[in-house]
Amino acid sequence: MSVIDAMPDVAIQLRAAQDAFIRRWGEMGQTWGINRTMAEIHALLYITGEPLCADAVIDRLNISRGNTSMSLRGLCEYGIVRRIHRRGERREFFETHSDVWEMFSLIAAERKRREMDPVLEAIQQCQRMLDAKALGKSAAGRSDVRLTRERLAGMEEFMSVTNRVCQQFIDNARAGGSRLARLLLKAL
Amino acid sequence: MSVIDAMPDVAIQLRAAQDAFIRRWGEMGQTWGINRTMAEIHALLYITGEPLCADAVIDRLNISRGNTSMSLRGLCEYGIVRRIHRRGERREFFETHSDVWEMFSLIAAERKRREMDPVLEAIQQCQRMLDAKALGKSAAGRSDVRLTRERLAGMEEFMSVTNRVCQQFIDNARAGGSRLARLLLKAL
DNA sequence: CTATACTTTCAGTAATATCTGAAAGAACAG
DNA sequence: CTGTTCTTTCAGATATTACTGAAAGTATAG
């Protein structure tokens, strides 16, 4: 007899809805550079709302112990999942933030730090490689140099504005829940 | 004798700066779900600023003809690169938009359509699976159902606000160049 | 100390994504 | 039509990433 046979109808329906969410979230994760399993574990923790132990995750998602352990560790390192120790329990439990805004602000902060900041830095480095000091006067007239300078300038502007917008999002989300939702809708 | 030996110093320095940009852009692409080659080709077209033919790309990035052809096609389908036919030339040339804002708005529009809209739709579908009509009265008291409903509602709010913000970005960027930069900086 | 309950690690394997190069196709000139 | 030049396609090779399961590790209870 499977687990499902023992459940009342409402529980089956609940599980179906949760599974649909989990599957979608997993798919989306892939196209955003998070692997499917990690995204699914995260979705499971988010959607059930209560702390789960490793075995619950293993059973529900049909993945190996090793994979579960590594993925949970990754999620914890990212800061969007936390470990919970319960008195008198040997097992550890895991849960996500309940506030989505806070959760995404953690993700945004991490990606900004790891990916956006270094790119901006690299672009500015490229600009320095082509400034007057580095190239001398002979370069000024060259159309290829002029073109590349223009392109770098355009990208630099975009990335630095984006970075600042991102920082605003991060700061506001941390400050408090869905206050940012109202702010964003009003602003744009 | 290599290509580089024949170039004046300025050209060597220009090439070095361009290469640095291309490498970074390729790395960034990977973490955002675009493969390295595609991102590098795009970076090359962007940074040189003038239309290039397939052979120029092949020589500069050391990739195969096949890969170049497929990647260029992908970039064209995405809408961020366009083909150019020159009279009297049998070869085709390729170029990117010069306006970064417009470029990213195309990317944003495509990803919103392909990834964000379906997720929002899926979440709303999950909510319908758990509403009063679907579950009946017996479900109202269950704390697991209540929890999942709350979580779905939180996610739904986040995704729908994000979607609207995204749409605003897309509309404004299309309307005109870096006007959006000023708008964004003032708004937040 | 040993037994028990649980977690982590990691070598090996499986699955996916990416790339190449050669062959076929298309467009044009003469 | 033929020859030339360039493009596309795709089967197979390669590289990358993800996953498993068993062994080693850790913590607690007794």
C-alpha cells in the first residue's frame, strides 16, 4: 500500500497542488542557473511551510541521500534555507524564509556580489586599458578605438545603473516585507 | 607570422581590452543560463561595434564553423543580433544593437514571456486547486492547507509585482534609449 | 566504552550540454 | 549548365554537470 492510498482526498489534492508548484519551480531554476534538484528542494520547503528533515525530502522528491545533503548545504550557504535543531531530536530540520521578498533579496544580494560587481569592475578595467594615458595621442583618431570606447561607455552606464537599482531592492526588501511591493508599484 | 605581429601597438592594446571584455561576458553568460560561446560571440559583436562575418568570428574566438553558425542563429532568434546583407558581397554580416538598454529590454521581454508568465500562471493554477470550490468545507480547518495557501499567496504577489515591474522596464526601454536610466535612478 | 541514529563525503556512473568537422545545401557569377 | 563561395545541418566526439550509494564521520544515549 502506497503512502497516497492512506491519505484522505483533501491531502491528495494538497499534495497534487504542491507537486505542481515544485515541478514548475524546478524547471524555472534551471533556466536561471540553479540546478533542478536544488530548486525543487527549495520549492518543497517553501510550499509546505513547515520544517522538514532530510528523510522527508528524500521520500517526497525521490532523490538520493547524498544529493539531498549536498543540495541542502548549498541552499544553507546561499542563505535561503536554515537548519533547525529540535531539543530531544537527533535529526536536523530545514526551513525557508516565509517572506518571499526577503528571500529574493538574499538571492539578489549574493548574485550582485558574485556576478554583477565583478563585471562592472572588469568593464572599468577595460576602459582604463583604452584611455588617453594608456594609448597616447596616436589612438585618438582611430575609429576602431573610438567605437570600442563608446560601447564600453554604454555598457558601463547600464551596469552601474542596474547595480544601483539592485542595491535599492536589496536594502528595501531587508527593511521590511512587502513594503517594497507597494513602493515598486507606485514608482514605476 | 601571426596576425598580432603585423599590428601596431595601439591595435594590440585595443584587442587586449576587447578580449578581456569578451571573456568576462562569456563567464557571466554561463551563470545566467546562456552558453559561453553564444555570450562571447555577442560580446565580440557588441564591443567591436561594426558588423562581422562568420569567418571573422571563427578566427577571433577559435570556434568551429558549425558552432558559429548555430550560435549566430540563436542570437538572431533571440532578437539581439541581426543579419546584414551587403550589395555585391556574398557573405552575410552580423551586428548587435548599439543601445544596451534596448538590447536588454529584448532579453527581458523574451524571458518574461518564456519563463515568468508561465510560472505566474502555474501558481494561480495551484491556488485554484486549493480554493473552497475544489476542496470543500472539510479543508478549511486543516493547518497544512492553510499554510500552503499562504505560501502560494505570498509567491503570487511577488511574481505578479515583478512581472509588472518587468513590463514597465520593457515598455520604457523600447520608448527610448537611456531615458529609462534617469527614470530608474529617480524612482528608487 | 558500544550501540544507535543520523549526516557528510566522494569515487564512480549516468545524463546533459556543447562542440567539431565533414557533407549537403543554397546563392550567385559566368 | 558548372564552378565558386559561403551557410547550414547533424552524427558522433568531448566536456561538463548532476546523481547515486556505500563508506566514513559525528553526535548522543545508555
